Amino acid sequence: MIAFIVRRLVALLLIMFFVTLIVFFLIWQLPVEDRLQVYLPTIPSNIGLDPVKTAQFEQSVIERHGLDDPFPVQYVYWLSHLLV
């Protein structure tokens, strides 16, 4: 009976890992601009429509949230924030 429960728990963990990996991979396939909209729904009013300030603000958001990091690093960051 214990072996059955352990097998089910291991299977559950593996399934959860692969589901989160697939979901993150699908999100990661979006262009950076689309992923950026998740973190940047609107431009702050103090920036206005100035393209230089907007580009600088977007770059700071990309760096702050690690959107320019490699896939495994972004996955771990995303998963840690998903669990919190």
C-alpha cells in the first residue's frame, strides 16, 4: 500500500513538472514585447509618449524581471514566483 502511494506521489510530481514546463515554454515562445505586456500593462504617466523614455523604461523592466535571461533561469524564476 505504501509503495502504491509513493508511486502515485512521484507520478504526480513528474506530471506537475512537465505541465508547468509546457505552460512556461508556450509563454516563453511569445515575442519579448508580448511577454513584456504582462509586466508592463500601461506606461506610467510621467513617461508619456516619449519613445526614448518608453524604450528605457521597457529595458529596465526586462532587466528587472529577467526577461533577457536564458530559458532555464527564467523557468526557475517563474516557478518560484508561481509557488509563492
